[in-house]
Amino acid sequence: METTIIEEKYNPLIGRKEVAVLLTHLGEVTPTRESARSKIAALLNMDLERVVIQSIHGHFGEPRSQVIVHCYDEVEDVNVFEPKYRLKRNKILKEENTKS
């Protein structure tokens, strides 16, 4: 899987980088959030806990996917600015068992 940074901008008010990445996965399926997140964290030299994937959009008929990622300066800011459903999708927040 090859990664290419398309766009990168810094949001100083929130303290995060907002990055658009193009993943090329020739001969493979669309990558999972876990594999894409670890690959992008390694590419940006960041801790995995500070990287949150917003979305993965596959290009129809092409072995490419565009990934939108938020990379925070502080681990505490992840829980403040990201909604709970996104933290669950990225397996940062464990799902709570609400059944009795």
C-alpha cells in the first residue's frame, strides 16, 4: 500500500493537522481503518493515539482511496474535539455494554 499526502493544513485553534492522504492499494481490498491509521501515523511520525481517521472514500473501479485524517498535538484533545462515534470507529474509545 502506497501513501501520498495530497493536502495538509494546520489548525492552530484546535491544535491539530488536517491531512488528506491518497492510498494506492493495487491488487488489494480497501484498507481497514486500523491498517490505514497505523500506516498514516508512521508516515507522519506521530503516536497512534493522536491520529483519528474521519473518512475513507474508495474511488470506484480504481485501486485508490482518499483518507481524511486529524492529527492532534496532545492526546487529551482527541477526546475533547472528536465525537464519540468516531472514537469508537477508530478503536480509541472502547464500546460500552449498555445491556442489562
